Amino acid sequence: MSIFSFVKEAGEKLIDLLTPGNANASEELKKHVEQVGLGNPNITATVDGDKVTVSGEVATQEEKEKIILAAGNIAGVASVEDKITVTGPVVVASKFVVVEKGDTLSAISLRVYGNANQ
């Protein structure tokens, strides 16, 4: 299980998705994920305030990461809790990099790869 943080004010604005008491929030979120080309019947999503929890099974690590990003790139979502299991072959997990104010591509490259010229 991992929790990914997102900028709450950024992302696509889905009307009423995060309105308290919205009984259809999970279905609206699932529909949004399908509209961006990542529909998977094995995935469920729940909304609790500004936190989205995604769970289920996917075939690849890439599909898992894209679903997490699609859920997080919605205006009003501050975090996505990942409870998705990858059923396919395990590959090296991707690295997420947090870009901080004042970072340059060289500084990020040095931090991630150990070489500022990569």
C-alpha cells in the first residue's frame, strides 16, 4: 500500500465528484478513468473527502501507475491510496520524483541517476 500526494487545486474539474455525501462519487471516478482509456473492470475506487483509494488487480505496473495518476489528476484530490495488485510479470518499479522549487533538470538528474548529464 502506498499513498501518493497531488496538488489539490490542479487537475480536471469533475463537477460534484468530491461533494460530501455524493453517493455516486466512486462510479464517477471509475467513469473518468475509463474515459482516459484505462477502463478496467477489476478496479474499484472509493472517495473519502479529498482522498481516493483505488484497489483491485491489473496486468501491468504501467497500467497501475496510469490509474493512480488519472485518479490524482482530478481537481480536489489531495492523495491517492494505492491498493492495486499487479498480476503480470514483475518489473522494476518506476521512480516518482518530487520536483521542488528551484530544481533544475541537472539537479534532478544528479539526484536520481548520480550524473547531472543524463
